[in-house]
Amino acid sequence: MKQYFLLLAVLPLLWGCGLMDGNGDSEGCAQRWGEAYFSCDFQKAQEYTTAEGHKWLQFAASNMTEEDLALINGREDAVEVSVTDLYVGNDTMATAMLQVSYWLSFDAIGHSSIKENGVFSVDLVKRDGKWQVRMAGLPQSEKQSRD
């Protein structure tokens, strides 16, 4: 009987810390999406993207060239992604800041390169109890302040 009361006392604490409301999944979604997207695994990234964003993944995939694939396959370091900040606006919206290293950057039409560091802002929405990345375009690296 004491265990039952202990469980009832602990559940609200877990809920209050965000461990049971799904907000922890927003960070995991951003992490998995970032790892897939910046590794150019657009099919895998689609699993973590809203239906409206699928067109942007298709656009990115359709613009890959043989030279891009050679850069990806020839890079010495694997893509590294980490969620540095997570801003949860409410129960259904969040923004994650991703620190990305060694990703393929499309510098100009027909020209790409492997970039060493970048920061990206990713919007997330929760639909049907599942966090997904909402793409309104291709991700752009944020300029870092000198502060």
C-alpha cells in the first residue's frame, strides 16, 4: 500500500519536470532529424518531418550531384549533431538549436563543400502526440554573435 502512495506522490513530480509529457521527445526528435538530414539521409529525415516538409527533403535530394556524393563519401569526419538549446513554447511547439559539424553545405548552385561548424534553428510541432520537425524551407546556418 505504501508503494502505491509513493507512486502517486512521484508521478506529479515527473510530470512537472517534463519527463512524462513528451517534451523530452522533442529534443530526441530534433537530434535524430539533424543526424539524418545533415548526413543527407533524407529518407530517414522524412520520418521526423511533418508532411508539409517532405517537399523540402525531396528538393534537397533531387539537387544532389555526383560531386556532392563524392564529397560526402570522401569526408574524413562523420557528421556530428548536438542539441544545444531547446525552447518549448507550449505543449505543441518548440524550437531546438543544433550545433552541426562536418555537414555538406550548398554554397552556390553547383558548388558545395564540407563545413566544419554551424548552428541551425529547427522548429518542432507536436501532432497526434508525436514531435516532428516543421520545415518551411531548407535549414540555413545561423550567424554566431561575437558575444
